[in-house]
Amino acid sequence: MLLHGGKVLNEQFQWEEKDVLICDGKIEALLPPNEDEKEYVDVSGMMILPGLVDTHIHGADGTDTMSGNFEPISKFLVRHGVTSFLPTTMTMPLEEIQKVMDSDKTVSGAQILGFHLEGPYVNEKYKGAQNEKYIKTPDWEDFDDDSQVKMLTIAPELEGSMEYIKQASEHFTIALGHSDCDYETACRALEAGASSVTHLCNAMRSVHHREPGLLGAGLEQKGFYTQVIADGIHIHPGMLRLIYQCKGSDKMVLISDAMSAAGLPDGIYELGGQTVYVKKGEARIEAGNLAGSTTNLWDCVCLLETIGIPFEDAVKMASLTPAKMIGATGKGAVGAGFDADLIVTDENRIIKKVMVGGAWADIS
């Protein structure tokens, strides 16, 4: 398949007028435009972007990830330009988390790359919408098949966390979050193998000039990827710009943290067994804690552009950077050798087509 006439955001995240040659689900080459080709898909006047990678999502379109039913979430995501994702579990009984990971992962929309376990190794003080009944200390024997785990969020101050991080980081990405740790503990966790911070600013202590905490370490330490929810609710625009200035597009990662209300009207929903009340698009449990979001990655990308962050960098932070964070090689860029996961938009940022693995997805 040849996509002809489009403006391509290439793997350096610079614009080129190129044709995109696709073969067997992969991008074979970016070629000079050639109107003499007999067969091609005309995308003249369109932009060709990499498919987005959502590494933190709890549900969408009325479906909770903990149900183990990923098809509605997959279809919702692909309509919004997400071509691969990590279904994200909550702090729940171990057997329920394992059951989710053992569920059928055959989906027709965005591709499942593995799982993100958000807990159960979190700090009760900053549990957010996690259920404190199921919080526990880390134990390598908790899960049967770690090969399905791509990322795990842990509070590094818990007993046994450092030992767990050292062992687990050999197998999957370790993110620090839902934590009351101080700066020094965060740095020790980084040395032990942690490499990311889950929804920076949220569910952690605030920065103090004499104790920067996990937030300060996430901003200052070059080894940390910093995940952010850019929905206009979780983080002030000024703080989003500050994170971008500190981390840049190579280390700032956009996540949706979406829950089952994403794509639906205000109302009463569920997140990992807890009731969530959504008003004006803002999701909270009864205690008042924020409970994920109702956004999607494409909207986050577009929001960053409105607050002064370059569109090209915003796209990278939702595609190649999260892919690198979880070691998903072949994902997140438009270039030779990458998977043919693509978004085609018009000049107004309206998504017109989405491709997953070289095949056009149904986004109707």
C-alpha cells in the first residue's frame, strides 16, 4: 500500500512531503512523492502522524478495565487516534488482577501491548481512588505470569520496595507513584531500576523547597520519564509548561488515565469496584478524590498545543516517548521499520483515518 500526497511527521518529528510505502504491516520506506504510481491511497492535503500509545487507561465507553472486556475500550481508543495501549488495573485482590491479565486480549481496534499494574503496592496516604482494603507490600510471587506486565506503579517507601524494584526492573518498567516518598528515596529507587513517575503531581506530596519529594525528583532527575494527565483538570497549564521545560518531549509522557466514563455524559460510573461521580467531565469518588479522567490522548495532545507547547512535541509525547518508556520497539513513529500504526488528520486536527498494523481501522 502506498499513501500519497500527505504531509508526514517523520521519526525525527519533522514535517516532510513524502509518500509512505507499507508492506506486511510495516512501514517499508518514506519516498519522494510520485504521481506516476498506478495504485495509491490519496491523502492529499492531509497530515500523517504516528498512532498514539496510551500506557495508563482504566476504561472507556462504559467499560471498566477490571471487567476483562477490552473490546469496547479498544474501539473507543482507535477512534481517538490511539493504536496501542496498556489496560491498567487497580488496587484489587491479587486473583482479580491476575484474572484481568488472563482475559481474552483479541481486539479489533487499538492493540494491547501488555498491562500496567497500578498497585497494589501503593501508599494509603496517597491512595487517590485506589481501594485501601487491598493495598499490600511488594512480593515477587504475587503474580503468576509477569511476561504480561509492561509497567507497574509502586510506592518506593514501602517495606521491601527497593528489593522488588531491583528484581522487577529486569522484566518490565517500574514507575513510582501513589507515594509519600522523599527526594532521597526517589533517587534510590531510580538507582535500583525505576525509570518513570506515574501521573506526576497527582497522588504524591507537593514540592517543598527543603524537601522536593518524588515530584521534585521526577522533574530534576534526567533518568525519569514523567507521565502527565493533560486534561485541563489534573494539572494547571503553567505546571504543564514547566514540566515540558524541565523534561522535554523525550521524557514527558502523556497519559489519559481515562476511566469508564470517557466518551459518555456526566453520571455515575465505576472504577475498580468504587463508585465514581462525573460532573462537568470531572470524575471523583464520594470522598472527593479525583478518580482518573474522562479524556483521551488526542484531546490531551490538542490541549497542549493550545497552551503553547509545539504540536509536533505533543504528538511525540503521546507516541514515541511512551513507546520507548515501556520498551515497545517498532511503535510510535513514522519511519522505515516501524509498525504501520498511523493517524491521518486534516489541517484542523480532525482525525479522518486510523491504521493499525497496516490495516484501516473502523472509526465510524
